[in-house]
Amino acid sequence: MVHLSKKFASLFMIVMLLAFSQSAFASNMGTNAIGIGDNEATAIPLTPQFLPFEFYLSNSTDLDWYQWKNESSTHQVMWAGLNSPSNGNYKMKYKIKFVNGEETTLFTAVPGVENGYTYFDHIILPAGATVYLQISSVSFNSSDRFYSLRFNYY
């Protein structure tokens, strides 16, 4: 009986130790999302939809990159819209990487053109090409740093 209770106590102790330890694979994004989509290589894949994708810049030098590849056999016409935080000013740029490896330079959207939205419209994306969107800060306010991004094609 004593031998069984020692095993139970040992097992209970191991379970308690593991229950309150942090996994080696766990991550804590907290209030800073540094390292997520900060460059082309780690660009966040976009799913075309009309509903906005909401995220935030961690600080005034943070960049957020997004990408979408036209996997159809024909060209697609795409658009993207950015709504900056109420007390901040963000800008959006885009570039296209073609199937043959060539790419455009970054093009900057005109800010706040329509209802406060910064947007690109009628961007023709050939079959197999990838578009990259970059979000950055012109003026940053840490108390309100969330933005919404809309992206779709037609």
C-alpha cells in the first residue's frame, strides 16, 4: 500500500510540475507582433474577401507585408484598401513579382482618397504572379495602432 501511494505521489508531483510550466513551442504575442510578416520572405498570405483583415503595427518602424499569388490560368484584376487608425496615418505600397522572377518597384497609394481609405484599384495581376502589399507608418500612435485591410479581385 505504501509503495502504491509513493507512485501516486510521484505521478501527482510530475503532473503538477508540467501543468504549470510553459511549452517550449508556445508563443506570447502580447502587445507586440514583431517578426510576423515583417518582410517579403515572411509575408502573411491573403485570402481574397471583402471583409476587412485587422492587424496592427508594433511600433513606428514596423512593416507588415502581405502576399497573394494568382494561381488561376488567366490574369486577375485586384484591389486593396487600407483604413488607418483614427489617430494615426499609415501608408500602403505594392509590388508584383512575375513568374519569370522579374518584379516591379514598390508603388505607393495616394492616402485617404475616398472616405479615409487608401487604396489601389484595377491592378492587373498575370497568371502565376504574386502581389506583395506593405503597410507602414507615417505617423504612429501607440494607443491606437490597429488598421484594417481589404483585399479582393474580380
